[in-house]
Amino acid sequence: MKSRVLAGTLVLGCLIALPSQAQWREEGKVVADEPWRKSAGKFGAMLLLTAKPDEFFEQWNKPSSPTYKPNITTVSDARRGDTVVAVVLFIGCAPAKSGSCDTEVDYRVLNPSGGVYGEQKSAELWKRAAPPEGSMQAGVGYLGMRIEPQDPLGQYVLEAVVRDKVAKVTVSLKQTLDVRNAEVK
């Protein structure tokens, strides 16, 4: 089996205000950690999958305002021939004395039989000035994967181990992607 894993870096400028603690909230209420969304102290991260990365980042990069919320599209299934991009959103990275955060992410994709389909280690999440307290940011390192025509059908597991090296905290995230349709686009 041949896998093709793409890596890239984006500069994203939009910030979305959230509470200063990294507890995730829905309709103002704290929600429990999930495999794809976790927090440790003030640091929190979530792993999202999209098959429309251009639209995702276009929505994310629009200037923030009290009335605007990005309409981002995520996926949980794909077909052979599709490209899916994993993006980590985070909040609350700890700044070093310089004022910059030092966060990184290891990505790994497991195929339906549990073998490693692809991986990227120590990708930059954010090594820049700390975003304003309480603001969510999209990490600059992302992982793109294309499901090749000969790749097996079934459930792929995407893992992201996210580290805030200044705060010395790690969160491990997981998403699944079901490749069910044998048609090639």
C-alpha cells in the first residue's frame, strides 16, 4: 500500500473569543473532554477533519466580530480519491519569557488494520507571540492525507499528540475517518 501524507503550514490570523480557561463550552455550559477535544489546565486543543480545507481556512480567516462565527465544515467519512486535512485548534498556550508560545504536534494516521498509514512528527502548532488570553487559534501545522485508489476501505484513525512545551502539558487527540465507498472520484 502506498500512502501519501502532505504537510503544510498556514498563517492564520483570526481569533475567536472563548472563556479564559480551556474548558470547552456549549451554550455556555462546560462539556466533558472527548477523544477529539481535550484540555489540561489553561491549555486546550481539538482535532478537526475537513475535506474542504480551502473553505475551512477561508471561513476561519474572516475578521472576527461579535456577530460572525465561522461556518466550518468537518467530515467523518471519505471515499477513495478524497483528500482529508487534519487541523488542530487550540487555546491557552503558555508564553515563554519572550512572549512566544512553543507548541508542537505529532500526527499519525492508522489504516483499518492498525498499521501506520502516515505520520508527521514535531510539526509546529504555534511558535509565535501568544494569542490574546481566551482566544482560540488554528495551529499553523496541519496534516493532509489522500486516500489512494488501492487503499483499504474501513476506519482510519487520526491521532494528534499536542504539546505545550512551556507549560509542560500534553493532550492526545483522536478522530476516526470511515472510508466506505469504493468509488474513485
